Amino acid sequence: MGGKWIKFAALAIGTMLAGGASAQSEAPAKVGVTLPLSGPLSVNGRNYQNAMVLAEKKIKAEQRRPFEVIVYDDKGVTEEAVSAAKKLFSRDGVDALVSGAISGPALAQKEVSREAGKVHVIITAQHKDITMQGHSHLFRFNTTVEMGSRALLKYVVETIKPRSVWYLGVNDEYGRSVAAVYKESLEKSGIQLLGTEFYNSNDTDFLIYLARGKSAKPDLMLLAAPSDAVAATILKQKKQIGFDAPAAQAAGVLTKTLVDLAGGAAEGIVSVDSWVKTWIRLRTSGSWKTMRRTSVSRPASRRQLHSSRSCFLRRPSKGRLGN
């Protein structure tokens, strides 16, 4: 859930409202947003919210269709996310929903948007059934668990070449689906899986799980944390107890935030992420840079095809890129 997803979250609103009629002929559109603004995933939730504030300012400056953004805190909890989505559609009358920081809430919310018949954009959740069992108004930005997990294990098998591994993941749809893909792939490659542990999504103390992993003496620890902040905490506690096996984090979470929070405990961790080809063009005025990002990965199906629109980054007079 790195910087690119923050930009994508901001662009979600612009994508839905682009091409709308002028402000004079259209009533303001309403965009509902649910994010984990409190709880273990709050760092990510606040990043997404900040990006959407920037998107709102940009779109309004371009004089597109006027719109209002209504934000609820879903705490990263499925029940809270479903309740918030229902309120947005029934009480607030939103035209579209942007949500889905993690898979559990996203899977449940898609049924709410299906019933409402409204556009729903999922920002980072990776469970395949979000779109494989989705509806015609549902879109996702991120790759699936299967795509990321197989890419990571390909590197593990061919480059790291461990004889044994141990798995620690969050006990939800995301963590369990990662574990299932790993188990299947590891069996085919002949790598021994010494153990599988699941922690609760609201846990902050992971020492008991890590102690079991340390006693198993694996060559590699496979980690599936849903956010960079949670992964950083696990890595710091892993170092604290002297669990020295290197770690491989599931796709999408190895970010600068993780490295900043984990410090030296992040040394040596490996992961994979979506690869995008980037062109940067500096306009002659020198006041803007245009960054165009286009997905070039091969999607497993049309449903998994994803791309992004152009985004613009202001360049202040001192020559440094702004937000």
C-alpha cells in the first residue's frame, strides 16, 4: 500500500467525475468514502484521505462537475464498513463509493453497492473474489493475492532457495488466502512449510507467535501483514527476540513508511509489487511535471486488467516536487 496507491486513491474521484457536464448544468455529485481512520490501519487510511483532499482541490480547480466527498471511519472492521456503506447510499444519497483498504470490508461492501446499483471503486484490497464475484459497477486498482504471492514465491524458490519456511499472517480473508497460495506453491517446489500462524487483526503484541517461529528454525519467514505499520511492528518484535531468519513480506506493503517505522529491523526484508513503466515530461513553463503511469503487467483475465490515468505533481520554485 505504497505511494502509488495513494495517488490512485486520489485519482479514483477524478476518474468517476471526469467528463461530467459543467457546474452550471449539473447538480453536485456525492462521493462516499470509507477508510480505516482509526485502529491498526489508520496510517494508511489517513494517507488515502489526504490524497483525496488533494484530488478534490485539483478537480475543483479544473472546473469539472461540482462534487462533495463524505467520509466515514470504517476502522478496518467489516461490520463498521458495511454499516457506513449503507448509510452513504441510503441516508447521504452518494452517487459512488470509494473504499476497500483491506479485503474483508471490501468483500462485504461490494454486496451493498451491488444492491444500490452504484459505482464502487476498491483501492488496495487484494482478494480475488472482490472482482471475480463482483458486479458491473465495481472496479479495483490493485492486483490480486494470487498474482502477488506467486510472483514472490518465484523469487523465493529461484533466488533465495530456502529448504524450509514459516508463515505468519493476519487472520482474515487476505491472510488466509495468502497462506493457501503459499502452501500449494511450496508443496510443488519441495520447500518444507514448518508452521502456519495467524494473528488477530487488532493484535499489537506478536511475541508469542514469533517465539514459535523462532523455535521452528526456518530458513525464511513468510509474512502477510495488511499494512506497513503492522509489518513494521512485527519486524521490530522479531528482532527483539533474536529471530534471525530473513523475512519475505507479501506483495504491496514494503513501503518507505515500513522502512522508516521498522528502522534496522527492516534490513534484508524482500517483497514484490506491481511494476509500472513511467515517463516523466517537464513542461516548458517549469512549473509542472506530468507523470504518466501505465500498467504493463499481464492480467490473468480481463477483470484483473488495471491502469491509471495521468497525474500532475506541482513543482515549487525551489525545484522540489510537492505533494
